[in-house]
Amino acid sequence: MVGGALYAVLVLASAWLPWSTAPVGAGVVATLLNVTGYAASPDSLVPVWLSVTNRTTAVAVIWTTAILLYRRLEVERALAASQARYQALLAERALQESQDRYRQLIEASPDAILVHQDDLIRFVNPGAVALFGATDAAALIGRPLRGFLPEAKRAEGEARTGQPIEPERPAAWTEERLVRLDGRMVDVEVGGVGITVDGQVGVQTILRDISQRKRAEEELARAYGLLNQHLANTPLGVLEWQGKRNQVGQLRVLRWSGQAEAIFGFPEAEMIGKRWDELAVIAARDFEKANASAQDLVRGLKPRNVVTLRNSTRNGSLRVCRWYNSALLSENGGDLTVLSLVEDITELVEAEERIRHLAHHDPLTGLPNRLLLQDRLEQALARARRAENQIAVMLVDLDDFKTINDTLG
């Protein structure tokens, strides 16, 4: 009994070995027991040689256990292989789903997407079929892309550089002219990226119809050119300022027209980039008036205003100018653009002063006339009524003055 128990303990101990070495461990135990014949004596509990029967039974038990352990190892290996195959199937399924989603995105894309190798078209999406003016994809497959984009500078192995493309390289966008199947030219934006298809290097090209955008840009450029021509031809000086909202000191000259140079005498090169308070064109006596006008614009209190200022010229003379100012805020509300149209009204002001002087003074002597007397007398009477005072009028008569006036004017 003690010997059988010792065998069982040794077998169980071999079961703690790693699965890959458990059968070998069990066999080693059986061999050692057979060789040494180790057992316990029923009387003195000291080692004695086992009988043949006990050893045979023990060896049979141990090898049976070894076989069971080996079978379990085979099952464990089969489970591991099955799990690996399951993980591979999951990865394959995820890859297939990713490819399906990518294909759905390509099919649904409004842009034209095509794949070409050696300049021959291998795949097109519905967007490409529509852009090229084809009836179906078969009308494009196998045709050279160079025939549709003769001026395109694509990064292919046979392109002008002669250098092979790099797969997965980011797309470089260019603007090209696409020749449709019906011969019509279409402005497109082209971007290509290197890909690998069935082990072969190719290019996936995206074409975006930008005809409407190009027309809008051309119309905008035409309108901008006409505006510049009108501004150049206007007799008004044109000044454009750029700055920040609520920061009047940040207004700087962005445009200084030729007519502005004619009015003030300062060339454009000297004025571009200067702050408004650095300009020498504003007379010191009208600086506060000009500052108040600028504050109204940059603070958004008034989108436009008109102000008349006395301005200094390069040669030191004074000119009276009327400023028509308009302020525009950017979309973010922080940047500010101010457009000023300057009209030189010096001659007009001088003419008005001459007319006003002639209306109230005698042209021969320059003395105040009867109209000015009446105006001043009405003002004096009004002041006297407000102050509850009286006024006196003195009349001075000159003998024979009527004769002189009638003969000499």
C-alpha cells in the first residue's frame, strides 16, 4: 500500500510539469521506479526491492496517466489552433467589411475617382462616368488617362520625372483641363496618390469639377479689375485702411491711389503701411475732428460718415477736403477695412466765400452793404430782446454822396 501511495504521489507531482513535458516527466518517473525498485517495507518503513507484480502495476498506471496527459495536450493544441483560425476569420471579415465600406464610399462620392496603372484606366466610379461623359464604366476601362488629361503632371513611373511613385503618398492637387468624350473641356482639380493593387503599383486619382468655381473666380477677378479701373479713373482720392475693431491706432494705409497723390503730393511708396495718425496730411487744428470720425468707424458706431477737414500737402499748403468714409467688418468681427474717398473742395469753398462776401459787401469799396446791415441789425435786436436791453442806431449822411454813387457806382 505504501508503495502504491508513493507511486501515486510521484505521478501527481509529474502532472505539475508544463503540458509540453508532462508525458516525458511521467515516463521518466516510471523508468526510475523500475530501475531502482524503490518501495517501503511494511515493518521497518525502510527501502526494499519491489516485487515484479507491484512494479508492473505501477508502470502500467504511470504510462496510462502519461497517455491521458498527452491526449490532453493534443486537445489543448487543437483548441489553440482553432482559436487562431477563428481570430484569422475575424480579421479577414473585418478587412472585407472595411473594403466594402471603402467601395461604398467611392461609389457614393460625387467626385470622380479612378485607378490607373501604366496610364491605363483600371477602375472608375459613377462620378467619373458622369464627369467624363461616358455611358458606363466599360467605355473608360482600358483607355489611356493621358488622352483625357493631356497636360496633367501625374506621378507615375513613366511620367516626366522618370521616378517611380511612392505608394500611399499624400495627394498633390493641381488644376487641369479635362477633355470629355464629347470633346468639351472641363476645369478639374486633380489629386493622385500611389496605391498597390494586386501587388502592382498604381495611382488612385481624384478629379473634382471646379468649372463653377473657376467661373465665379473669373467673374470676381473681372469685377475687381473693373472696380480698380473705376477707382483709378475717379477724380476722388482713394484710400483704403486695414486694422482691428476698437483700435483706431491700428488703422494702416493699404491703398493710396494716384489721385490721392495728386491731391496731397505724397507718393504711394511713402504712405503704404503708415498708421492714420502718422499721416502728415491732417492739419493740426482739425486732428481732433478727424480722430472723432475715425473712432466712430472703428467702434462700429457708424458704418459710414462724411467729414470736412483742412489738410496739409507735401509743399506745406492747406487744402479743404471732404472725406467720405465707409467701414466694413470681417466675418470674424475683429478685422476692419475702411474705404475713404477724398474730394478736394478748396476751390468750391473759396468760391462760396467769395459769393458770400459779394452778397454782403459793396463791390467797389468792399464795405458792408444794406443786406449785411439788415442781418447784423436783426441779430442785435434779437440779443437785446433776450437781455431785455435797448439798442441805438446811428445814421451818418454824406452830402452829395448820391451823385457820386450814381456816376461812379
